[in-house]
Amino acid sequence: MAADTKHTLEDLSWLAGDWETANAAERWTDEHWTTPAGGVMLGMSRTVKAGALSEFEYLRIVQKGDDLVYIAHPGGRAPATCRGITGAAAERCARAIAGSACSSR
């Protein structure tokens, strides 16, 4: 993908809806994303382990000029932010936020 390729929230519209992952009955995660509107997509995630909440996260993807910005509030804490989130970069960003490697504001 060319470095000057521009992306919009509409490119991520496939993400809207409900997602779930499961690891037997011991642990599962569900996530919900809204459709793009007003320059933002909103999401929430929760992980349940052994019948109890173990993690939660409030999420936003925001269009800022030519950039898509992923903003996560893991556990309701101050946001961690990654810019330029598309393709493999989005996956790296999500992993980095989980490990607190992105910038916090």
C-alpha cells in the first residue's frame, strides 16, 4: 500500500456490528462497533473470565484530516492513541495499546 494512500472511516464500515471470540467456557470477549457517523466510530469491549468481568475498554476511531486515529480507554483509564490505522498498522496498534506502547493523553 502506498504511503500517500488516504483512508476514511467508510473504509472501516465492515467493522460495525457485534464481534465475539471464545476460548471454551472459561474466557470470552465481545465487542460492539457503531457505523461511521459524525467523523467517528464508537466501540466497547468486555472480557469475561470464569464468569466474572476481567477487562473492559471504551474505543473510538476518529477521522482527523487524512488520518484515522484509534483511541482506546482500556479499563476506563486515560486514552491511548494510535494514528494512521489501516491494515497491518491497525493490528499493531491494537497490540501496542494492550501492551501500553502507544501514546497516552
